Amino acid sequence: MAEQLALREYYGKTIVELGETNKDIVVLDADLSGSTKTSMFAKKFPDRFFNMGVAEQNLIGTASGLAAGGKIPFASTFSIFASGRAWEQVRQAVCYPRQNVKIVATHGGITVGPDGPSHQATEDVSLMRSIPNMNVVVPADAYETAAAVRRAAEYNGPVFIRLARGKFPVIYDESKTYSFGKADFLKKGSGLSIIACGLMVSIAMEAAEILENDGESVSVINMSSIKPLDKEAVLTAARETGAIVTAEEHSIIGGLGSAVAETVCEDEPVPVVRVGVRDMFCSSGSAEELLECYHLDSKSIVEAGRKALSLKRPTG
Amino acid sequence: MNFTNDIDELKEISRRMRIDILKMLHKSGSGHPGGSLSCVDFLVALYFSKLDHSPARGKRDKRDKFVLSKGHAAPALYSVLAEAGYFDKDELWTLRQLKSSLSGHPHALSTPGVEITTGSLGQGLSQANGIALADRLNGHDSNVYCVIGDGENQEGQIWEAAMTAAHYKLGGMIVFLDNNDLQIDGHLRDVMSIYPIKEKWEAFGWHLEEIDGHDFGQIFEAIENAKKEKEKPSLIWGHTVKGKGVSFMEGLAKWHGVVPSDEELKTALKELAPAGK
Ligand SMILES: Cc1ncc(C[n+]2csc(CCOP(=O)(O)OP(=O)(O)O)c2C)c(N)n1
Ligand SMILES: [Mg+2]
């Protein structure tokens, strides 16, 4: 099995590295710095770390003001609070004035686990994706996390990076770079494309293997850049394979599956079958139990793949 | 643009700003006269006397900054910015029109001189804090000024930001509370009381100055006292009159978001005409 690394650990490390060379980088948290790993930055650069206490609206507002003053703020808390409690602050104080704020939200998705639905952000990508000027990234592993964080620091404008609590299997290595709006074909096939983000990328690779053992030819695409979406990659997948499965640790409403379906419907209609949380609140439990229970496992992707293949129009 | 400490001169500027505000609102056909007229004296005191600023200075330069947290008073800010030379006065008559640089509420990307985008109440003070923190990191001992409404003071985020400014010892933060005692649905005591103001803000760690918010002498003294506070942020609690300067608007909630008709504008402009004319 692949090595497993925690994305938030690499977030913490990367902002410390960035902070060494770029004195404009500042970091804010809302009483979760140990969990989000911003504590690593706080320890190294106490003068450039601002704890806002349990006050997420104020977290985003203050970050916006720091950006207005020429700083490059990274603001972190759990994704449910960053995207939910502070949604309007993100809209009004960050995206509308296009402030240079980076929101790195940890503990997204259901793999938060035993804390239960109150802490499981399954609408965060949808909420962030709908705001103009926002870039939304859901990295597939720790190295892509580090690359996206480095890229976010260079880029001038709002970025939302959604991380998870647990460790993800490693897909990339230290040389990984990140571009907004650029998908990554991990595997090229001719019969079916699986477009995934976050943890579901590794699980999609497992599903592809199962399908391939059954004689199917499968593409796997890491669409970590949910917004801007790599439309070219989606349309290429639609044209070349004629059937698509999307897989995300998020509601099937408004996230990656929606973004892909929107693109395909308008420009290259082919069947799109979405794997994700099916418009419901989940349960407490371990990450593994939850992924299986709510059909976010390789078996469910395989089933979705078969459905997409069966919906495919006969060629010719 | 000339700075002045002469109170009569500032009163004269305020008189002209009130006329601009009413004309802008009349022309646009919608907007908020009451709360623009209640805070414009404070803005005049800043932009023509106390604020260290000039249109020539860039975003990153050392200078004082101003955040209009109660963004619906945009006409007051726009009139003052135009007068101070941030943009051409003719722009004022495009307020709220399609593709105008003067949006219904202040927007930093649209209007020169607008520091922070506002309109959603309760958010400006957090951003003012962020600016003050950035100033501190940049080694600039500038002041950050902010105007909040008394209805706006009901927003939870104001209190989050109040805590933050005291916690981070933002002594350069000077906030004017425009206590016109009215919000949209009526008097604060009937809708949702924010009183007692002094006790609450002092308990949050702020230095407090209570003044008549239309008296330039008192505004100056309050700002000077606030500037002496090196660690505590300051709240200038200004007793104001909603619709100040136009007799038929004064003290009435109904003038919050209604603009004068042709007739009403005429009457108002007559009242605001210079003495002896
Ligand atoms: C978050 C938010 N909620 C509601 C409104 C609608 N609104 C605009 S002005 C206003 C009343 C504000 O009262 P106050 O702060 O006292 O303003 P002033 O009397 O100075 O005009 C309301 C509720 C808004 N702009 N923002
Ligand atoms: Mg009021």
C-alpha cells in the first residue's frame, strides 16, 4: 500500500517555509491552530500569527483587512466554519473586493469521522464555488497540498483550499507543482473517465484497476482545481471516452460532480454519474466506516462506472 | 485640497456636502439620506482636518485609513472623496447608475479613495483591525478610523472585532459610533437596545469619548484624546441626529432609505442655503 501522509501537516510545513522567505505572509486561526497545523507557523513566527478566538466571521474579516494592508494572509479553521459560518464574509470581504486572502480549511468532508455531521463539511465546495473571483482547490495528497499552498501564495487573489483531517495515500512527490485550472490525467483509457478530487482520487485509482481487470479501458483524472475547472480536460474525457463518473467526498449537489455535469451538458453531452454524499447528513463513525456506508468507496465507483457505460450511446 | 482646523470653514464644507448628498440621492432615485446626513460631519472633520491622507498617496504608503462600515451612508463618503479630489465631482451625479464608478454601497475596486468594500453591516470593523495589524507589521504608526452605525452595533461581528482590537492593543484604532438612535424599524430601544453603550465598550477594553457628533470642537477634542491612547482602541460615541440639517427628515426613521421628491429637494436646499441668501 502507498505511503499515507496528512495534508494539513504539509500545509503547516509549507507556510513555515514560505514565511521564512516572504515576510508578508501572515497566518490567522480561530482557536483550532493545533488541528489546522497553523500552530507550526505560530511557533516560528509569533509576530505574524493572529489567533482570533472562536470567531470565524471576524477571522475572515481581519484577514481581508490584512490583505488590504498589503499582507498575504492565510486563514484557517475547519471547513464547515470557514465556508459556512463565514460565508458572507468570504463573499463580501474577500471575493467581491478580490482581496488577496487564502483560506485553507481543514477537516472537510465526512472523514472528519466521529465528530459527526455537525463537523462534516459536505457543502463547502458548493458554497465556495458559487462565489465569483474564488478559486477552489481540493488536493489529492500531501504533496499536491504543498504545491497548491505555494502557488496560492504567489497568486494575487482569493483562494480556498479544502483539506481533510486524515492521511491520504501519496500520489505525487516533492516535485509536484500546481496550476489553477489544470487537471491531471493519472491514467488514460478509451471507454470511461473517472474524474475525482481529494481522497477520492486514490479510491478512483483502485476502482479503475477493478474495471480494467474486467476488460474496461479507464481514464482517471485528478480535478483538484474545482474552480477554475479544467473544461478542456472534461471535454477531452467526454469526447475520448463517452462516459464519465465523478467522485468526491462532498454532496453530489454543487461540487465537482455538478461542475463536470454543467460543462458536459452544455458542450459535449455524455452520461455523467456522480459518486458523492447523496443529499443527506451522515453519521458519526470512523472514516473508513463512513466511506463505505455512504458509498464513497471503490466498489461504488465501479458500480457508477458500469451504470455510465450502460448509458453510453452506441457509437456509429 | 486644503486642510483646516477652522470650525467655520468645516461647517461650511459640511453644508455643501449635505447639498451634494441630497442632490445625488434625488438624482439616483434611491439610497439612504438619514444615515448619510448623521455621519457626514465626522467625515468632514476627518477628510479636511484630521486624516493624514492625500489622493496622490498609494495603497502601500504610510497614511491614515478610513473605513465606512455602515456602507449605506456611501453618499456621505462619495461627496467627501470628490471634494477631497479623489475623483471628479461630476461622477457624483451617476450614483447607483449602471456601470457607474459609484456603486450603491462603497466598493474598493470601483471608486478611488474607497479603502474597503462595505454594505453588509457588521463587517467593517474587523477589516479596519486587519489594516491596523498590517500597519503595525509595516512599522507605520498611522491611525485607522472607522464609522459604525448604532443599529449596526447589534451585529455580533462588531463585538468580535471589538474584542480583537482590545486584545491586540490597537491603540491607533479610532471608531465613531453614529448614535442617531434609529434603525430601519424604529428606535433602537424598541427594536433591540444596544444600551448602555459606555459600559459595554469599556468592558470590552475600549477608551470611550462621549460627544455631540455634530460639534466639530467636540469631535476634534475626542480625536485628540483618542490619539493619546497608545494601547486602548477608542470609541467616539457621537450623539447624532438622523437626517441632520433637513428639518423634515430629522429624527424620523422613515427617512432611512427614501429619497426626496422634487418638491422636498427644493425645500431642503432652501434650508441648506448659505445664511443671508
Ligand atoms: C448585514 C446586514 N443586514 C441588514 C442590512 C439592511 N440594512 C441597511 S441599513 C440598516 C439599518 C442600520 O441602522 P444603523 O446602523 O443605525 O444605520 P443609520 O441609522 O446610521 O443609517 C439595515 C438593517 C444590511 N445592510 N446589512
Ligand atoms: Mg442608526
